[in-house]
Amino acid sequence: QVQLVESGGGLVQVGGSLRLSCAASGRTDSRSAMGWVRQAPGKEREFVAGVTWSEGPTSYADSVKGRFTISRDNAKNTVYLQMNSLRPEDTAVYYCAAGPSGSRKYLYWGQGTQVTVSS
């Protein structure tokens, strides 16, 4: 199994920045696809950003392109989400996810971390 633990959420003002971290343990390695998915109140989960495998291509939702950056440190088994120029509509619970290399069909999920952007 794979365990994912997120950290770094919090309250930030519009235009501010946050960096989320996700520490992975268990049956995961640099070949695993990793990503971030968010869910706002009353809305469905939304893909935010993903990296298909170590040093692999990244992808982003249109709503965060140019503002968010996903990265991973394989030595630490950690994936990050740097979020800049935050907007109120970025307010959500952010979940870290992991799955087979090259796939966005995530099999494992963290517990989520709250991000609140105040105007």
C-alpha cells in the first residue's frame, strides 16, 4: 500500500502564496504518477496538477496554469505544489494522489489539506 500525508495548507490573502507538500511512503517509487486534486464545497473533485513519473512531463488544469507548479523530490519521496497568485476560487481541500506511472487514474489518496484564500 501507499500512504500519502499532505501538509502546508492554511489561510492566505488574495495574491499570496502557499506551498503544499506530500510525503509518500510504502509501495511507491519514482516511477509512480503523482498529482494534486482539489475539492471546493459543493463541487466535484477537480484535477489541479500532475507529474507522470520522475522527471516526466507535468500537466495542469487551465485554471492554475502559470500560477501553480508541481515538482517532486524523489530522494525524499515528496511531491510539492507551489501556489502563487492565489485567488478566492482556489479555496478548497487539496488532496495528494498517486497511481501507476503515466496515468492520472490515481489509486491512493492523502487525507487532504485545507487551503483558504481570503479577499
